[in-house]
Amino acid sequence: MSNQIEIRLTGSGGQGLILGGIILAEAALLDGKTAIQSQSYGPEARGGASKAEVIISHEEIDYPKVGSADLLLALTQIACDKYADSVKEDGILLVDSTVTLPADIKAGKIVQVPILQTASDVVGKSMVANIVAIGAIQQLLQSVTKESLEAAVLNRVPKGTEDLNRKALAEGYKMVEKF
């Protein structure tokens, strides 16, 4: 069993998933771990497919790409359809509640929660869905500490949005506590 955690964040361009991946990797570094973050955009960028990958480990990371994800986040139907089969059999599939799950999912745990709706209705800004999502990921995996995650978020978000982003993180934690 490797002590390496592989995370794949998928959705559409403009949802802030690349930033979410950078924040998770930075939080891991703040925790004294090793982390690698990579990303790819669909040809359309904003609105097209978007994917960010993060690998967090206590040791050196040999290969910078996620093979089978320990956790796959899918914020859109297209992303879920495209990447759902890349989650490990004992892995976690974290999907927005607007996504219809494929019939043949092999993930060990499926967590379907209203990430996008929580960002827009509860937090008040749809643009913080990525922060709600990484809060949920932290709660599910515990791969980084809440303190480091908050520090990394506050390091990366625009000045003046700190309270909004703190609230988004807290809602992400709360959303998956029952899982």
C-alpha cells in the first residue's frame, strides 16, 4: 500500500479546478509532504473540459500523472462520463448532485452532493464551487490539514474575498461530514 494519494479534479473550464488543484498541492507542501500538480484544458478552455491532477505523498513521487484516482471529483456530466472509470475500485467518486451517475461505476464510495448549488445559494457566489469542492475533498481524504488548506486558499484567492472563501471551505467540510 502506497502512502501516495492521487486526486483528479474534473469539470468544465472556468470552474476553478486548476486553482483547486494548485491549492491542494500547496496545502500538502505546507504540511511538509511532497506534492505534484498538473492540468489540462479542453480545446475550448472556458466551458470546455478541464482536468487538474494532484498527487500527495510522504515520499518522493516517481511519476507525475494520476493513473487510477483515489478520489475523482466530477462537477459536470461530461466530466463524469469521461473520467468516472478512472477511479480506483476502493476509491471515492465525488460528484455534483446535478450529475447522473453511469450504471457501471466501480468506485468504492460514491458521494453525490450539491457542490454547485451550495456555492451559489449558500455561500452566495457560484465562482467558489472549487473551494467548496476542495473542502469536501479534505474532509473525505484528510490528505492535508484544514489549517494548511485554509492558508493555501487565502494565499491564492483575490484580496477582499477571504471571508467568502473561508465560508466556502466550511460548507465543503459540512457537506460531506455524514460520509
